[in-house]
Amino acid sequence: MRRKKIFVLSIFIIMLSISIMSFTNNSKNETNLKFDYTNATANIKKVLIDDGTYTDRIPILTFHRLVPNKIKNRYYKDNEWVGSIDTFEEMMEYLYDNGYKTISTEEFYDWYTGKVEYDKKTVLICFDDGFYEDYYLAYPILKKYDFKATSFVVGSRIEETTHKYMSDKKSYKKNTTYYIGQDVIDEVREEYPNYEFQSHSYNYHYYTKDGKHRIHSMSYEELVDDVDSMAKYKFSAHAYPYGQYNEIIQKVLKEKGYLVAFRFGPSDYAKRDNDQYAIYRIKINGDATLKTLKKWLNY
């Protein structure tokens, strides 16, 4: 009888030990499961990024002066800085029809610093120099498609009133150029904030008498004065005239709180490993076609 009790007790102890071990292992498995779930979530996100859901580069499409196609062919056929507004509209229509997202310079900065992610159908549209055709010809097209765009203006060229648009051939024959004035900047900022204005320097967009870019002969103090002259506009992005820059202007822009600065050439995609004050852009030449645009978008 005693032996029977001892045998039953032994069986009970063995069963209890097995139960405790099973519970402990299950608890460990549950802990591991939670840990694996966290890792799996991170891995899924990584796979999505690597799989092409998010982009690792952004085409910054940069235009200069745009004129009617007839004017382009007659007076600026071989001018790489003057493009056709007809071709530009064709490009914008293509972007719209194919679901592309346009962003501002601040939104670009948020992407550059990793605050947001965008898919591959994302572009930044820029205009350098602030020609008045940007407003009279390109601006209505951008509004039509509800697109965002950035005009980099030269401060010393901004007059109080924008010149009335001269559509006659004589004005183009004389190679007359006019720029966006203060009235247009105020109007557009109020009417259509999707179209923004940023800095293209106050007054170093020219060559010196010895044929060199003005920026390379400017001192730190002179560059500070130039940037300060644009302070009233509260700009946060800068595009270097002719794409020329040096460590001094980069230092000044950083000190003045500019978020980013853009170079110009060689054409390439903007990436997160670009220098914050030397972001790459893509030059859309005067002879560019829709095929040219598609080439840059196909990456």
C-alpha cells in the first residue's frame, strides 16, 4: 500500500514538473514571438522601401526662360537657355495624366532629412532667374494642373511693378528681357501658394570684367550682405547662379538658416547623400522634348 502511494506521488511530481516546463517554454515562445513581430514589422518596411514603393531620388526639373514655340524657332532656336512653352505644357500634361506629385522646396527638405517618404512619381519643378514669362505663360499652366513649382528670383531685378507682357515679335527680336516684379510676388503668394519664390542671390548673378563668376571674388562680408538683402522675402532655399558656389557661401547660407541650396550641373537626381548646400538638379535644355523628360523620369 505504501509503495503504491509512493508510486502515485512520484507520477504526480513528474507530471507537475512537465507542466511547469511546458508553461515556461510557452512563455519564452510568446516573448520571442513579440520580439520577432517587431523585427518583422521593421523588415517589412525595409522590403517595401527596397522594393520601390518609396523613392531614393527626386528629379528636380529646372527650366529657365520659356517663350511661345514660334518665337523659340525664330529667335532662340539654338539657345539652350530658352525653351518652348508649348513643350512645357506638353510635359506638364504628361506629369498630370500619369499621376505625378509635385512638391515644394520645404517638402523636399522634409524628404531629404528623412521626415517623409515619397513614391517614384515625385518631382520638384523649378524656374531660374525669374523671367516674367514664368508668370504670364507657365504660371497659368501650373494652376491648371494644380501643380507646385518654385521660381528662383534675383533680388536686384525685382521692380515694384511687373512689365506688361510683350507678345509682339519685335520685343523678342530686340532680345528684351523682363522679370517678375514685387506686385506679382505679392499676388501669387496670396492667390496660389503652390507657386513659391526662393533666392537666386540678390546681386551676384553676373560675370566680372575678367570673365569670371562674381561669387568667386566676393568676401565673406560681401556674401553676408547679399544674403541679408533678401531677408525681407523670408526665403528658405537658394539656387546658385550658374551653379557656381564655394565653401564661403555655403557657410553663410547655413548661418542664415537656409534649409537647402541647389547647384546646377552636372545634371543628376537629388539624393539624400547630396551635400545639403549643393543639391543636384536636372537642366531641361531649350531643345528638350517630352522624350527628354521621360528619360529622366524612367529610373
